Amino acid sequence: MTSWKDPEIAGVRALLAARQPDPGAPTPSYAERRASMDAMGEMGALPTGCFHEPQAMGGVKCERVVPQGAVAGRTILYLHGGGYTAGSPRSHRPMVARIAEAAKAVAIVADYRLGPENRFPAAVEDAVAVYRALLEWRIEPGRIVVAGDSAGGGLAMALALALKAEGLPQPAGFFAISPWVDLTQSGASYRTKAESDPTITKAGLDSAALAYLGGLDARDPLASPVLGDFEGVAPVLIQAGSEEALLSDSLTLADVLAHARVDVRLEVWPEMIHVFHAWGGALQAARRAIRVAGAWMDERLA
């Protein structure tokens, strides 16, 4: 049994272990998974003075999250995780609020269409529509950062490719948290981190990829961005945990970006798990990572 040096991550792991379903329990439906994620998000506290409100952008339902001290015009387009089959602005509200506060920016969280009801590339189309709407609102692209976690991190990278293909201006940067960028699940970390990842499994992501793709090719670069050509895209910050099954996705993405001459920064946080930023109330490491990301975004949005 691994002994963790960080007592806080040990506590988070104990909590996750206590929430594991009993052996043989039925697999939750998509509706149940979505409700559970939303409930978890609504349990978290927002920073003092932060408020949120519904906001339609480009025909896509969104949520606008406004922290105290947000600088006028600074915008984060946030794309939530959930395996392209779950998640919403509600589920990610506390984490997004902390990220927005760190960047001194307003966050627009896209409630993009999910599979299996809406198969690929519906999520990509919605992300492009929201980005276009931000430009139409006369928000300068140099004052926008696109951020996302897990599937949302992959969607952020797919958006980078879509903007390039459509000749739209790149934002100031992309912030990807534990991004899922290879829907073929081919990375070595699915094997090497299988025992240490308490939340993600290859079988679970295989199922989510099948539901999202609906029979389409996982090797399409808008589904698996690591297979795309990133030359000319904006700078990218990647943060991941050392103990997650998706670690290989972050490592491969950084390699692909570097070969495309993109300004890329990869941070692998020791002992941390998938999207550890969501545990900001319990993990000092999560709060530090968000501060680091906030400084990176602040530098690019200035």
C-alpha cells in the first residue's frame, strides 16, 4: 500500500474510497451521474463576493461567474469535464469561481451538449459558437483564456484546432487541467497508474468515448486533439496529477505542442489525482496550483 507524504491527499483518497459503490451495484444512469455531479458542485462554497447568473451565448446556455476584483474585459471561457456525458456549470461552479478569482476575470461556463443524446462533434460546435459570441460582444481575443478540465480540457484543445481551421483569432492562451485528449485510451498511464487513480479507469473512459462518439472515429483530431496540427495556436498551460490514469494524455499533449513550436508549460503535481483542483477546500496543493495558473493567465491577459 502506498504511503502518501501529503496528509491532505490521503484524506481526500479516504473520502473517495468511502463513496465507492458496493461491489455488484448497478451502474448509474447518465441522469443519475449528472445529478450527482451537480449536487457535489452545489455543496462547495464560492469565494466571498462572487456571484453567478445564467447567460446565453451563441445559442448555447452558459453561466456567467463573476468574482470580486474581476478586471473589465478579462474573460475565461470554461469548458467543464465529465467525460462528454455529464457535468454542467453547476457541477463545476466552485472550482471555476476560484480559477476566475485567481485570474481576476469573469468566467463564461458553457453548458455544451452532451452524449449520448448529442454525439460528436456537438460539443465542439457549441464551444466554437460561444467563442464566436464572445468576439461578437467585442471582447478582444487577447483578453480571453480558454480553460477546461478532463473532457473539457480536451475540448479546449479541440477548440484551438477548430479556431485555426476556421481562421478565427486565437485567444491569449489555453489552460488545460488533466486533459482527456486521446479518446483511443492508448497511453501507458492507464496501466501504470491503474492502482493509484481513485476516480478514472480505462473501462470508464472507453464507455464514455463510445457514448460521445456514437460510432464515429476516435482518431478525428477534434475528438483526440493529440492527433492534430497545433502550429500557430496560442500558449498552453497544462496541469495534471502524477497519480492519474490520464497522465499520459498530458505528457503526450505537451510533446505534440512542443513539436509544433507552441509555447507550452507542463506541470505534473506529485501525489495529486485527476482534477485535484476541484478539492480546493481540502488541498493546499489545489489552491497553490490555481494560484500558479492564475498568475500565468494574469500575465497573458494583462
